[in-house]
Amino acid sequence: MKIGVIGAGAVGGFYGGKLCRTGEDVHFLLRGDYEAVKSNGLRIQSPEGDFTVNPPAHDTPEAIGPCDLVLVALKSTANEHYAKLISPLVGKRTAILCLQNGLGNCEQLAELFGAEKILGGLCFVCLNRTAPGVIQHLAFGKIIMGEHTRPPQKRTRAFAALFKESGVPCAVVDNLEQGLWEKLVWNIPFNGLGVAAAAGLPALEGAPIPESLGSVWPTDQLLADPKWENWVRALMDEIITAANAKGLALDPALANAMIERTRAMGEYRASTLIDFENGQPLEMETMFHEPLRQAQAIGVPVPRLEALVNLISKITHKTCTKNRKLDSNP
């Protein structure tokens, strides 16, 4: 099977690397990491065992050509480039597996390539890209996979088997939307509050943003402070309530289970924290704004989520404005 990986950062590199190690024909579209991977291969550092693979590395999608399966692991801030990056990889029988965070990604892909080509995958994994061509896997790795807008097909289970053979736990679900909301139960509080902590709890509760921002907070710091942990739980409860109002049947006990698993992990810096520290755009639209819009559209009160979205928007605006002023200085 010929597999193309679009967005070969931490997520795309890890799962693509796993598939490559088991002998699949995996092609990586790379930008900043192109020379490193072409020269030295792709290195995965993991408690399950380190390994290096030497996949075909490409710097244009045209060089890859049509694939049987395309893994889309871009940051959702790059969704405007879907057509340019993915179209050269798509043929009549190509399946596109979206591994991105948040809501609305599959819908955008379906508009371009047809709903019948689109699957979604929820990646429950802790990893970071630590250097060009180097990915550090810290914990977990399971993928929950489903078809966009329809029940599982024969191909869905075939792709799941492919990941399992590579050592990745993979489950197929009947309802992809339920899985997407389940992942938001973790993503929204730990990504969002980690950034909000830079402004402090008073700002989250309505006080003005301080002139000088502090540091972002990883997961262990959020859970070590009772007031911040209360915010984590309250946000999780709001997401579960909104999902259940949409008929998605999330277990209310999910919040406590996620918190305890996260506590056992120790320190982990979610992707949004790293993007914020590096001055990169945050995945606001898919991970925060769209869930908020969907909750409000069905009349579910989500005051904590609304406060969080407003604060992060103000923080990022403040940071971008400051950076623009610094860039304009001679």
C-alpha cells in the first residue's frame, strides 16, 4: 500500500514512521525537516524502543503522486492549503485519513475531495518534535478511527489492521463525531488552560490581562493547583454536557478518568503551549471556536468555555500586536 503523509511533524512522523518500519511504502511531504530526514532518516525516541527509518522524503506533493491512503496530520491552522498539498496525492480510489485536532476538518476535506473518501482518526498520544527529523514519544498512542458521515466500511477495518500490525493500538467506531467530542474533553482544558495560565486565574475570571504575561503551564502544574484543577473539571463537564445534548452519549465519568490518567503522566506540554511559546498560530478555530459555536447553537450554556476562548483570543491578539511592534523596530 502506498501511503502519503501530509504534515510530517510529531503526529505524522510518529504514525508514518511506525507504518514505514513494518514495510509499508510510506512517503513523507516535508518542509523544514526535508534535508534532515533525507540525510539521516526519521528518528523516533520512545519508551517502547527507539528506532530510525529511512522513508522516501519529498519537498513537493507532485513528487509523491497518487496514493492508496493519505494521512493528514497538518496543524489545522494550515487547512487553507488542503487543495494544494493533498490534490496531487488523490486518485480515484484514494482514502484520506484526517488525524487533526478539533471539529470541522473532515467537513473541509469532504468539500474538496468528496465525503466518501474521508475518514477521521483520533490520536490519543503524547509526543513532541524535538529537532528536525526527531520525534520523542512519551506515552500512549492509540488511534480511534471512523468514517466521515457513515458507518465503518470494509476499508475502515483494513486500515485499522494496518496500524495494529505496526504496533499502534487502533479501534474502529460507529460514530466518528462522538470520538471527536471525546477528545475535546481533554484537548480543550489542557491546551486552553495551559495558555490561559500565562495571564493568571484572575484574567480567566474576568480581570484585565496583566501587562506582562507569565509562563504557560504544563499538565502537572494545572492539576497541582486546586483552583486550576476545578477549571479543568468544569470545562470537561461542559464539553460532556454539550456532546450529550447533541445525542453523542459521552460518559460523565470520562472527566475523572482523563484527569487521573493525565496526573499519572507527570509533566506534559500540550501542542498549543509549544505553538504559543514559539510564536506560532494556535489551532483556535477547530479546537475552540467551533466547539463553542456548536454548543451555543443547541442552547447549551458553556460559560467556562466561552470565558476561556475569549481570554486566549485576547492573549494571542496581545502577543501578536507586541511581536508586530518589535518586528517594526529598526
